[in-house]
Amino acid sequence: MKKDMTLTTSTLRSEKVNNIRLSSVWACVKAAVLCSRPIVSLARLYTQLLGEPISPLQTLYLLNAQLSFLMLVFPLSFTIMVRILFLVWFGVALLQCRRAGLGR
């Protein structure tokens, strides 16, 4: 005698729950980073240096551009392909800064 049991689950519902959890986790992490003391302090410093108000999100864009520039020009023995990737990263970082209202 063969005994079979079939269990059905709703995969659509479980995927939706997983997506909601990931998005809420991402929102919490983003809020925590934007409200962190170092980012807010750095935003104040950039505001004083640039003479215009800089938000914490704009500060993160500036940090991304600075890090990508350092990786591009830092004298390490990277292959040409890695250097090209750093150049693309720097270009994308500059575009993000421009879209965020920086570099008018």
C-alpha cells in the first residue's frame, strides 16, 4: 500500500512576506545611518565648508564620491580592468551627487 501526502503552500504569500521584511529592514538601516552622530556631524562640517546646507543623505553621496576618487588615484597595483571599474564607480558617484543637488 502506497501512502502519499501532498502539502500545498502559497509561495506567492511567503515571497511577499520576505520582500516586506527585507524592505523594512533596509528602511531601518537607512534611517539609522542617516541619523547617526558621525554622519550628522560630517553634514554640519560640509555645511560650514561649502556655505550651503548639506543633508545627511548628501553627505553619504559626497563620501561615496571621495572614496571612489581615492580608489581611482591611490597608487596600488590594480589591473587596468579594476581601474576602469573604479573610473565607472567615480562617474556614477559624481552623477549621484549632481542629482542630489550638489555641484551646481
